[in-house]
Amino acid sequence: MQYTRLGKSDLTVSRICMGCMGFGAPSAGQHRWTLGEAESREIIRYGLEQGINFYDTAIAYQNGTSERYVGRALRDMAARDDIVVATKFLPRTPEQIAQGISGKEAIAHSLDLSLQNLGMDYVDLYIYHLWDYNTPVIDVLEALHAAVSAGKVRATGISNCFAWQLAKANALAVREGLTPFIAVQSHYNLIMREDERELFGLCAEDGLALTPYSALASGRLARQAQAHTLRAATDAYARSKYDGTAEQDRAIIDRVAELAGRYQVSMTEISLAWLLTKVTAPVVGATQKQHVEDAVKAVALQLTPQDIHYLEACYQPHALTGMMAQNTPPAKNDNPAWTR
């Protein structure tokens, strides 16, 4: 395994981050395909054995059971100082807004619940899961700064944002003497490269870490044939991200398969080796040991500039899907997110 610094923080992370959305009680959330605790522990144990020290979860995953499974496993298997744990908080719910719960209060409550789920005193990376148009960004920044000052959070990140949102937030943080975001978790892979237009340039300019999710496009970049799995049959969210562009994506997937045959490696290794030339540490979901093994092997696989160009040449623009499709402002221009 190789390790690197996470943006401008003092966190050292493995080049592969284990995505833990696949861990958690299947009956507790919308994902019926997730692993129970015993199976989750085995995957986490194997990841630790392979040198992965970076684990990403969220309070939204399986109603908090992902955090609980991950927390118990890591507490049992690793020293706290040897691992980097990331989790995320969501925007305020309509119910919280109706009850008069402020953005700051909602974030503080979510963090305390995540720490309770994890069984930990602090989170290494606390991630703003989706832009909250009903809460002024200064309130988000002040809540996160308070958490850092209290020792509950070491660094902060943001997910599913536009470049202008990140630039606005970090400029405001600098002006007000608050903690800026140091890492970005966006939807990025070989068949979804829209963030190269603006977001990646901003991150490069400001030294921000890139830790994209959906690294294998929900498995589409790991195999040529459609998978016959419970996830493939039941995960409507994953299908909504990619089924609409299946025809235009096929050329890229075929080229991944071709290079995999040429190098005598898996398609996962090719897809992640390409991604590792672009980002700090991709978030790679794992529900089998083979998923972990292929991801780890990808770190050592060196593609040539010609390989990279070959993989990229067929790309066509994509519409925003998934959570980014939800990142749209209200119709009114007088919403509080535009004000201090």
C-alpha cells in the first residue's frame, strides 16, 4: 500500500479508501444488498491487513448501522491513531426546519450521534454530505469550526458540491477565521468526468484532496456483462446514475476490458489505476475480499500515457445524476444560503 497526505491536513491516508456504504443492517435502510455485521467485520479486517487505513461511512447509511459496524470493528482491530475515519452529515430535514432547529444545532446533534454510533471521541474527517440551501453556509462553517475547536473533528470535507459552492465556502472561512474544507468527495470515475470542468481545477489550485465516490460506477467499470446480484436487481439509485448513458459508456468499458486483457489484470485494477492518476484516494466500496484485493493491486499498476489517453478518448458529456442532480437551489433568490 502507498500512503499520502490528505490535502493540507496532517492526516496520512492510504491511496485506497474503503467505502462502507455496503455495511449495515439490510432491513434498516433502503439498500437490501448490504452486509451484516459479521461479514462486514471480515471485509474490514482484510482491508486492515492489506494496509488500508482510511474508512468512509455516513450517518445516512442504513440508519446509522454502518457507522456502528465500522466503529466496533475498527475499535477491536486497530489502534485509533493508526486509522482515519470519515463520516458525513446531511442537510436539515423539513421536520427539523419546522421545529425551529437551527443548522448549527442540527450539525452538532448529527456529529454527537455519529460519535456515539462509532464509539469514538473524534472523527478524523467530517464531510458535508450535500449543500443545504435552507441554511446559510456561514452557519455550517461556524458549526464545523466549533467541532474542530472542541476536538471532535480533525478536518472537514465537502461532498456533492459545485466549484462555486466550494470556492464561496472556503473564501468565507478564510475571511472569518474559520476552518476551511480540505477534501472533496465527488461523483467521479471513467464514465463520469464532469468535475474535471471546474471542480478539479479549483482543488488543484488550492491544494484540496480529491476522494471521489462511485469509483467503479456501481460495478460497471469492473465487468463487461451485467452483474446478476441482489444489488444489481434492487439498487434503483445506482441504476438511475448510469442506465441512461449505458450505450455511450459501453465504448469506454470495452476499452477497460481490452487493457485488462493486455495487462492480464482485472478490469477493476485498470479502472482504479486510471483514477489513481487523477485523485488523492478514491472511495472504493467492498462487499467481498476480492474487491479489496483488486483495489490494493491497482495502487501498484502503472498505466502509460498512451493507456490513459486511450481510456479517456471516447468520453462524452454526461448530465448530472445521483445526489448532484439534487443539488439545485430553490426557485426563490431570497433563500438564507445566499445571506450571511
